[in-house]
Amino acid sequence: MPINKSMKINTFFAVPAVVLASQFVNAQSTTQKLNPIVENFVNETNNHSQLEDMAFELLDGIGPRLVGTPEMQKSNEWTANKLKSWGIDATLQQFGTWKGWQRGTTHVDMVYPRVKSLSATQLAWSPSTKKAVEAQVIVLPKVSSKAKFDQWLPSAKGKIVLMAQYQKIGRSDEQIKEFATPELYEKLKAEKEQASKDFRDYVKNIGYDNNTLPEALEKAGAAGIAISNWTGIMGANRIFGAKTSKIPMFDIDVEDYGMLYRIAEKGSKPRIKVEAQSKILPDAKTFNTVGMIKGSEKPNEYVILSAHLDSWDGAQGATDNGTGVLTMLETMRILKKYYPNPKRTIVVGLWGSEEQGLNGSRGFVADNPEIIKGTQAVFNQDNGTGRVINIAGQGFVRSYDYIGKWLNAVPKNVRDHIKTDFPGMPGGGGSDHASFVAAGVPGFSLGSLNWGYFGYTWHTTKDTYDKIVFDEVKNNVILTATLAYMASEDPEFTSRERRTMPENDKGEVAKWPEVKEPRRDSKDYK
């Protein structure tokens, strides 16, 4: 999922019809009689799952899938070959290019005033050190204006600069709340909030931001830049892209970063040795993996299963979005086995460069107008390993009718967890369903239970294979396969009628999201 956290959390607006999916069912008996095909889906998922084997191949074998890297290319080829092995037509559709890069090893050691290996990770697209760089570590100066900061800048020459906010306490808010007295908790909470405000004000006062400050330090001749993008949960840091072009930029875990900061601030002049190996490669082609099971009666109408294949690369990208990819691959395998001749064409789209702004899915929408014209529904999954608990109507007036009908066929133990919101509001970003919604296509986010996603695994060093709960993923495979089957079988084409958009507190009428062009290359990307 992209960086903008405010776009990512599933927030459902207060509209008249907020109902539990189970309410779509008319006085069911406690023993639900499933459609035989759906029953096959359930049995195959529970008894012959390939999820763990595929997770091993994708996450342990290929690893993180940063756009522009050889690993991203390998994942495109692997997913296409996996689909072909099940008899499903699959192609790689190019939508652009991206700067080529490949991660190497990162070694950061404090060598003075004592020796300690530090927990650190170079940021995506960081320049390498070529050879190890040893330098003094310094903190940003305590100044309050751009003029004074610019006077200080030459002092950064040959130094490694700690650019991030110092965290006095490296414990999570939840742990502090659990053990502190109420009075101490409120005191520590207020101190933390004030420290964050003070740092934001500091950066604003010196006239820079997260993009321009690294550039200024690099121009001043700094030997490297260290940050600590801590999530607030012990052990988890977020890894995004470097903002430098010549010097290494890397993240240090909160504990080691804090130690360096204190030593430097106290005037003890710590020194660290940095070796960050990576490769700058030629621009790489960017692809979506697209697979199709051809429709037998309405081949020019489509049901699309959607998940983004790319990831950030601080870890394996297991829950963002390995689990979404696994869900859609396993769903396609099962559909091909037990529903090989769907009425409508069933498409799986595994998108590239979602993390840089939904580029793969936006490219697919732009490049496949006939498919978009005939799309019955899109089902997108992209927020972690948990079972699906939210489906919203995305602003389509009649979505209640068809989603409700399709959910009727879903096994009760899967369906009963799901809260629905109709007609809901159109998703403007956050994940790939928004690319379709903007184009007026019923695209639905299969919002899953958190399992610590936003604080712990989203874009962090902890988004690893062991965070997957496979029983939850199986739940989502059964749901997705059933929804795809029902959408394919539905005799009616889904209505695209849009809701009347509400006014905000200022009396302004909200607008339906606009179709946006994908970023086709990495030029000017920051």
C-alpha cells in the first residue's frame, strides 16, 4: 500500500445502510446448504491448500519486490509461470519503466567510543558506499532559523548526520499505558506529543523538509545520513526511499539511533563505519502480471481479482501485499479447477508500482479500455493477513443489491465476520480498487482484520513470512472465490449508478475521485 497512511485505513462514512452481511440471509437454518461449487471451493482450500508452498517460493525465495529491482521482475515471471502451470493464460503487460537498483548488504558499526554492531538498513535506491566509510556522527544544530542553519551546514562536511527526531522512550504507547500509573502515563504522553511538535516546528523553522534537507546535507558534503523511522512499536522501523543521489542514506533501529544521538549530543564524538552495498542498474521495465480464465457465455465481460505484487524492501513484503497476492493466486487455482468455464472472463491482476501511487492498476485502466468497459466487479485485497471484515459499496447506489446477493452464497462462518456499508463513499486512493472506482467501475476493497498491520508490519522491517496467519488467508480465499463465482454467474450486469455526494462541514459537495494517469517512469520521483 502507498505511503499516505490517511488514505489507507478503511474508514466507513456514516450513511443510512450499515448492516451485517449475515442480515442478507433469509432465516437460514443453523446448517447452511452450500452451492456444490462453493462447497468444492471450501474443501479444496481447507484440505489441499498451496498457500504455504507459494508463500515460501515468493517470500523466502524471491523476497522483497521493490519496483525497478531484479526481484520485482522475478516475481512477475514467477506469478505468470504459476498461473500457466494451472492452465491459465498469463502475460506480463508493461506499463512503464523505473530506475533500476538492487539491494546489497548493510553493515553499520560504532567504532568509537566503543565497538558495537548496529541494527541498520539502507533505504531503497540508496547509493552504495563503494567501500566502507568511517566518519564522526553529529546531530542537527539547535538553531531556529534558516539563516543560522545554513551557516552551520558546512560543519556537516565529512560527517554522518543524524537527521531524525530523537526518541527519549523506545517503548510502545500500549506498554506504557499498561504499566504506568495514570498520572505517569498522561505525563509521558504529553512529553512525547510535545517533543514531536517541537521537532516538526524545528524542521519548519530551518526552512527544509524531508526531501530538501537530505539534499542540502549532501550538497554540503556530508558523508552519509542516518534516520530512524520508528513506528512506535518496539523493533519495527519503516523503510522507504533514499533522498540522496551520491551518499548513503540508511535507517537505524530506535535503540541504536538513540544511543548514537546521546553520545553525539554529549560531545563524545562517536564514530561509525558504514558499508552499504547496492547496485545502480539500467532502467527496468515495469509490468503487471495478468491472468485470464476465458468466459464461456460473456467473454467480453470481466470479473477482476486484484492485488499489488510490489512491495517496499525493508522486509519480505509478506502482509503488504504478499498475502493479497497469495489470496488471488490460490483463488485462481481453485476457480480453474472447479469452475473452469465461467460465464464471464475472470481476470487476475497483480499490479506493479502500487507503492509509488497505484501506477500498475492505473496503467491497466488506461491501457485496457475494452476490459474496463465490460468489468462486472473488481475485488481487491491489500491490508494484511487478517480475515476480511469490511466491504463497502464504494459509492455505487445499487451495490447493496448485488453484493448482498453474492454474499448470500458465502459460507456463514466466513460471511458473519463481515460488516458492510452501502452505498459508502468512493475510495480516492490507498489501494488499487481506487483506480477502478475513479473510472466508474465497481471496485471493492476486501478490508481485513488489522492483526497489528498499520503499526507493526506496514512498510516495516517486520513484514515477514512469520507474520502470516494462514487460516485467515484461507478464509479470504473462500470468500474471494465465492464472490468471483457469483459475480460471473449473475445474469445482470452491475449498475454503475453513483451516489449523490454529500456535503462536508463547510458546505462543499464532495467530488467523485478523478481518473489519474499512472507514473510511467521514475523521472522526478521523490
